[in-house]
Amino acid sequence: MLELGDFSRQAHFDVGVYAAGAGVDAVVTVGERAREIISGVRSVRPDAACYACEDNEEAAAKLKAILTGGDIVLIKGSRAMKTDQIVKALL
């Protein structure tokens, strides 16, 4: 969503609203722009478990700390954010 320019902030917020409505248990974000995802989640579910991470390493560590057997994880990110690093850390 980095390519969305002026629409990026609203798009990130909308992803959070959607995630909250879908009933996700936790949201882990990486980077400043992704903090809008948390804002979107909390606009629907103020008590939702949300974690804003500075980088992929921190996000991977947080996920390792909160995941339990049988959890489903969706990792969404642009190639520019190199979120494949998170996937590799979890494998």
C-alpha cells in the first residue's frame, strides 16, 4: 500500500476495520504507516490485542511470543517492507 500515496492512510485504516470485523484475535504491524491499521482495529474493537513493531525482527519476536498451536497467521506487506523475513523467522 506504499504506492497509494494520499490514499495510503485511509487504506491502512480500512484494513484494520476489516480485520476487526472479521474477528481476528491479534494484529501485529510493522512501521509507522501500519499504525493506522491498529487505529482501524481499535475503532471497532477498542480492547483488541494490537502490537505496533518498529521492524520485522520485533514483529517476528512478538508473534513467536503470542502464537500457540493451531493459530492461523496472515502476513500482509509490500515487497518494499520485506515481510518475507517474518515468514522465514517463523518457520
